[in-house]
Amino acid sequence: MQKFLIVKVGGTFADYAAGRGDFEDWAARGMSLEDGGWVSVNVQAGETLPNPAGYAGAVITGSHDMVTDELPWILDAAAWIRRAVAAGLPLFGICFGHQLMADALGGRADYHPGGVEIGTADITRTRASGEDPLFRGLPEVFPGHVTHAQTALKLPEGAVLLATGSHDPHQAFRVGESAWGVQFHPEFDAPAIREYIARRETELAAAGRDVAAIRATVRDTPESASLLGLFAAYCRAR
């Protein structure tokens, strides 16, 4: 059986990861992958991405870096995304991964003009999502955990918009048959997003944000979390 590839473009806070695992572990758990059923390549640390052929599918994690930093490893990852899409490898990009996919495939990522989005947001499916293998079974509106300053301001030409939100109009898209990007975090649980809010409390308060109101948005997100398992099932069925 082919393994899954998790492209690590960043990690959570080191002390938090020590107790709960890192982004790649959260993604693997979300896909219900067994030990030995996946490999992770830490491209942020300079590890070389493999040939896209030979994997069942690939997840691109979130990151605390910004796509517009245009660091060498970011440019390398963008080039690899283009090769992977051309090769037909199913992709699932999360937050930074979503933005990087959009940027690499002809769209544009940059800072959101409305500032940081953080907490648990309502994600609204588009009509086009009714034909999508991953999104078609989800409720028309479902909650998703969000924490991001940048966004996919412009989607690639021909991309299918699958979900939107009140803050971010591009919450999910698909390019071709099997390359998905989601701005929200299906790998996060409620404790994880609460941790991110707590870590950014001073910054948010200084920007005039109501931190108590942000905390009040947090709730469980089983529907968005299911997307990782749906992606894994889609890949195995190919």
C-alpha cells in the first residue's frame, strides 16, 4: 500500500508540540494513519521533497511563516506543488499550505486587509461544492478553527471555490480533480485553537480585539475535522 506524504512547512509552538505532537502528527491522526503509513518531510528545515510519484496523497501543513517571505524553501515547496499537481498527486493544503498552493498555481497570497482571523468561524459551502468529492456531504454551514494573518487573495485561474466565510471569501478551493486548499484548520481541536488565542492575547488586545468574544466562538468542529479522513479515503480509492 502506498504511503501518505506530509509536507511539513512549519510547526506549532515547541513547548506545546512536546506534549501534543506537531502539525504532521495532528494531520496523520486526522487521517487515521497508522505508524508506517506515512512519512513527513520537513521542507522548512531544508529537507528535500521527494518525487511526487509513488505516494497515495500529500498534506501540506500550516506554518507560522508567511508565503510572502519568499524564503528559498518556500520557493522550492511552491515548485514542488506545481510538479505534484502536474503528476496528478492528490494534495490537501492547510492554512499556509492552502495559501502556498494558491500562490504557486497562479493565484496570489498576501496579508488579509481585514487583519487576523482567529477562533472558530462559520464556513459556508458554495453551490459548486455539491459536486466535490470531499465537501458534498458536509452541512451547508459548518464550524472550522482559524488562525491566520495572510490569505489567498486571488485563486488560481480555473480553481473551484468550495467554501467561503464572513472574514475570508476563500475558505476552500480545488484545482483540477484532486488538489484542495483549506484556509481553516481541520487538524486543530478546540484545545489547540484556545492555545493559539491565549498565545496571541496581548497582541490581539493591543489591536483592539475583544479576546473574550473570540474565546466564546470556540467549539468543536467535527465536520471540518472529517475532511482529513475524507481526503485519505479519496486517495485510497483512486
